[in-house]
Amino acid sequence: MRSHFKFNRMEFSGSLGDLGTILPLAIAMVIINGVSASGVFLCFGLYYIASGFYFQVTSPVEPMKIIAAYSIAHGITAAQIQSSSLLIAILLIFLGATGLISSIGRNIPLSVIRGVQLSTGILLIIKGIQLIAGISPYQILHGAAEPHLSIQSLGPFPIGMILGGLLCILTLFLLDNKKAPAAVTVVFVGLIVGFILQQPSSQNSPLFNLSLPALLPYGMPSWHDFSFALLFLVLPQIPMTIGNAVIANADLCQQYFPETGQKVTNRTLCLSMGIANFFCFFLGGIPMCHGAGGLASRYRFGARTAGSNIIIGAIFISLVLIFGDNILIMLNFIPMAVLGVLLFFAGAQLSLTLLDIRNRKDLFVVIIILGITLATNLAAGFLLGIVVAMLMRSKKISV
């Protein structure tokens, strides 16, 4: 039992690997969509701990990206986001409980899985570069590369690019260093910079705010909220969730943890996400998933056991209990460039799964999925990639 839960510097380092995915999206949804900060981060903390105890290996938790991106871009209401949590929970529990997801997983070609993993990795690298360069949607919205720092540039050079470039170099030297784990060092340096250069807060209320999120903080959603969420949030999200958070994630876990990751299957991932999003509906969280990119990030920065989940889960829950909705004030001390560095190396790690593809037809499928994903989205890349992979099975087609 002890081997499943280690608590050391490397587990702590790996536990921070998801921050680059979680914080920009979650913070943007709190500010733009009005979701409860305490509800969101309490749900993340609880889900980290629950998935760690169940899967007994390091397990990623992150926002559902299509739902998050659409919500932020169109400013939809918190009630509609809440509705999507319940609807996607029902669909995922159905897929897992009936075993339908297992049948789907068995029939997905390996080339499609690798295509999804490579595409996710490249998207993470791009997102990381955007955060470092100060051109992500969140930064553009605030009109600043580092919205929470008092200094935006040193001479002609943006502060984020300077910080990000130095931290990337530092990370390269520390990737396998057990005395000074890369993610811990990067976040620690970022926090120091954040504390020194933090803008004066306009917060008038006390920083400490001992409180728990309320049940159904946005009230009971209307039928209009549910119908809108189904058409514009849930249905576009499902293919990406099945492709990346279920099938690609289960495959990657078996590569990383062939002996200890046996509980991570297509079926258990579906049920895990379904149950978690069911509770998100009542606690005011945002739709959450397990992503292959998050697993690659946690692994790259040192997480090997479920102890990493307990660490980050306890951190989030503690911050919520102490600061309540003021948790954003504390999280804003982490510069955007720091999150970009974490995403950049997570994407590079995930992209390396491509190395076992040797067949030209399989490689063609992977490249097609990547191209479609970059031109449209990962859900389209996954679905059309399946079609291309089926066509490649014909002996009449050669590439």
C-alpha cells in the first residue's frame, strides 16, 4: 500500500504539473463567467484526492477544454456551465456503466490514439508559448502579458518572455534533478517574482475568508440552460473527452505504469469523470476531466504515485478553506510565464509517445489528425482520424 503513496520532493514537483492547464482557464471562468472560485477549486481538490485513492497512481485533473473555451469566448452564464456538468456526468456514467466505452476503446486504432496524443502535446506547447509571449486569450483580454505584475517589460523585452526564457533554460537542467525538482523550482522562483512585482490589490475585504461553498450556488438551472448546454457545450466536448481524457489517457497510463496502473481503464475513467461532474453540479464547480496532457506533465515533473494527488488536492482544499473566494488573490502571484513553462514541457513529453509509430500509413494518420486539430479542434481531429485510419486499412491505398 505504501508504494502507491509517496510524499517527497519529486511527488510535490509532479503535483504542480497540471497548474498550467488549470489556472488560466479556471481563473478566466471565475472572472468572465462568474463561477464560484471556492466551488471550482474545492471540486478540483476533492477530485484530485478521490482519484488518487481510487486509481493509486498519479492522476491528472483539468478543466474540459472545449466547454471552458466556449464559455470564456462567449461569456455564457454560470448556470449554463453548471448544467453542462450534470449532462456530461449522465453521459459519461452511461458510457462507463454499460461498458460501451470499452467497446469503443477496443476498436480505436493505435494510430488514432497516437494522433490524439501528439495533437494534444503540440497544443500544450503552443499554449505554453502563448503564455510566455503574453498572447494567450486571457492575457489579450487583460491587455497585458502579465496582468498581475506591476512591471510589464524590461527595456524593449516583455517581462514574461525574459522570465519564461530563463525558466525554460533552468528547467532543462533540472528535469531529472531529485534534489531541486524542476516544477517546484520553477513555481518557487515564479512566486518570488510575483510577490516582489505584484500590483497593489484593490481588494477591500479581508484576505482570510473562512467559508465553504454553498450547494447549488447559482440556483437550479432552467430547461433553457440545460438545452443550451447540451447543444453548445456537451455535444462538442464528448468526442474530445472520449479521445483524449479516456482512450489516450488510459493508453498513456499503461505505458507509464504497466504494473501499478491497472485500475486506469476506459471504463473507470468514464465513471470517475461522470461521478466527479455530478458533484460539480451541486458544488458550483466547472466540468472536469482526466487529460493525457496532464498525465504527461505530472510524469515529466516527477510524479509516480498517488501521493502527488493527495498533495495538490490538500493544497487546493486548504486554500479554499482559508481564503474562500479570495483564493484568486493568492493564485495570481504565479506569473503567466511560469504556467507557460509547465505547459511547454508537458507538451513535449506527451508528443514523444509518437516514437513507437513505424508504419507509414499509421504515421500518415497521425499527421492528418494533427493537421485537422490545428486547423479546427481536437474533437474533429479524433473523429476524422478514425475515418482516415479505417481507409488506410485498404490494401488499395498506399502513402
